[in-house]
Amino acid sequence: QVQLVESGGGSVHTGGSLRLACIVSRFTYSSSIMAWFPQPPGKDPEGVAAIDSADVTRYVDSVQGRFTISLDRAVMTLYLQMNNLKPEDTAMYYCAASPGNWPWGRLLLPGTYQYWGQGTQVTVSS
């Protein structure tokens, strides 16, 4: 069965950087999308970055220019490079994946994704 395992979370100060990784196992689809979903305490997860099979990426405005999503297909690992972190970035970060091609407007919606990891905590203090 498909498995997603995140790592790389931690605690940093404002302006710091972290690189999250998500190892994706037994996910063999010719077309797919993957994304990162932070879930702050007491809130629903909201997509911040997504990537499709053509390496087209989409970002929410609040992370544009600070976060970079990438996929290394040789090792099937999804990354999220996070720079200039802010306290409002504090959340449990989940990676998610789904087979198929999806409309641009669906790439950052949680309901689009079939497979989810267990999450890695990111805490940014001022």
C-alpha cells in the first residue's frame, strides 16, 4: 500500500529555514499530484504548495517567494524548502499525494488528495 513519511520539522526562530522531506513508497502512477498541507492548532489543513507530473507548481500567496516545493523522482521524495519562516507558519505539516491529472483550482484543496502522511511539526518562535 502507498506510504508517505515526513521528516525535517523542528523549532526555529523568525527568519529561519527548514527543509521538509516526504518519502513516498509504492506510489507508481504515470500522472499524479503532490502537495504540502500545514495544519495549525485548532484549524483545518490548508494547502500551501503543490506540484504535478509536469513539475508545474502552485503556491498560496502567503508563502510565494519563501517556500519551494520539489520532487526527486529518482528517490521518490517530495521536499518543501521553507525560508524566512514566520510565527504564523507554525503547524503540523502533512504531505499528500493523489494519482491523476487535476484542475489548477483543485491542487491546494485537501479533498483532492487520496494519500496522506503522519505529519511533522514546525514551530517558529519570535
